[in-house]
Amino acid sequence: MNNFTQRAITGAIFVIVLLGAILWNQYTFYSLFVIITLLGILEFNRITTNELHRPQKYFGTVITIALFIMSNVYVMRGINPAWFLILISLVFLMFIFELRTKAAMPFNNIAITLVGIFYIGVPFSMLNGIAYPEIIKDSGYSPHILLGMIYMIWANDTGAYLVGRKFGKYKLFERISPKKTWEGSFGGAVFALLGAYIISIYYTDLILIDWFAISLIVILMGNFGDLVESLLKRSLNIKDSGTILPGHGGILDRFDSIIMAAPFVLLYIVLRFHI
């Protein structure tokens, strides 16, 4: 099987599973993303572990998954926010755990563990808030905004690839990602804005101006997400973050744009409708 066929099959399965789980109901959404969050933090811990850095894998994984689960329970059942304070307090245990190690640079281990929790756990947890936009209307689980964000990310990536491949000349950030060009970025922006207009016709949870605002967030933060993940891989001297998706790399490779865009999309929703 050649690489194109492998990528096509993996991509089709990925899209079907992702969209199917989000569309089916809140339980399939939760089940899929708790798995994605788990795979993401395990992948991060694996690639950042070397002779100099040894993140606290088990503790970091437990905290990351607990954060996602608690945020989901919060939006579904409205648990007391004080539980998050308990979770934040438990994070400080990693400083104590490091006392028993003989690491040459213990605070590097603590720092990388915290980065994993923040880089993986926080953005994926925020997807729960985007999928339960009760601040807009009391509707419970409503995946349209989440789906719209994902569609625009895909549109941005597709436009950037097609336009960049055909017309790309001026490098966007050659030191970090040699293949990215300004032409590709502009092409991705046009695709994403067009996608926002089409989405506004079918998903009326938000008006057109809101979809355009979210598309601008996706364009900017999605590109930064890709660059940040490229910076991570370059600093670790690896090509892909994993091999779980044949032909596409790992979880971080596929969700880098969502990781960076999700916090700002949720922030926009909160500022627009709640404050």
C-alpha cells in the first residue's frame, strides 16, 4: 500500500469516527475525546522523555484525564467549581514526588509535566465548554459550534495546502516549518472565511458575524498551533509526534490546530454572550 492510499484510508476513517462521535450524542463525544486526551498526553510524555528530561508520566496523565472528566461533568451536571481547586492543589504534589528522585534537573521534570497538563489537558477540556454552549441558549449538548470550528480548521488546512503547493514562494516561518508559505496561509484564510459563510447557513446557533470572528481565530491560532507543534518536534529532533494514525502521524500532529484554537474560541463565546 503506497503512502497516498494509506493517508486516504486513515483520513477517511478518522473523519468518520470523529464526526460520528460528535454528532451521535454527548456520551460518544465524551468517550472519544477522553480517549484522544489520554492518547495525547501519553504521546507527549513519550516524546519528551529522554536522558535529560523525565516527566512524571503517571501523575501527569492522571491529572490531565481528571481535568477533562471534571470539566465534562461540570458542563453536564453543574458540579461545584470548588472541585477544580482541589485538582489544582493536587498538582503541587509533583514537587513533593520529585524529592524522592535523584534527577540532576528535577525542576525540568516538573516543568515538562506541567507543560503536558497545560498543553494537552486544558485545550481538550475546553472543548466541553464549546460543546455545551448554554451561555448562548439553554440547550444542553449542542455540537454545532464545535463542528463549525473543526470544519473551518480543515478548510484552512486544505486551502493552505492547495494554494501553497501551487503558488507558494515566500516562506512564512522557515526556521520552524520550511514548507509553510505566506501564499498558502492567505489561501487557507480565504477557504476558512468561505467555510464560515457556508456554516452560518446551516448552523444558526450563531449569526454570520460570530462565525466570521471564530474563523479569524481559527486562521490565526490554527496556524500558530501548527507552528508550535513543529517547534516542539524540531526541538526534540523528531518528524512526527507518533504513528497511531498511519500516514498522518500522531495525535498531536492531527490536533495541533484545535489545541491552540479551542481556548480562544471558548473565550470569544464567553466574552460575546456571558460578560
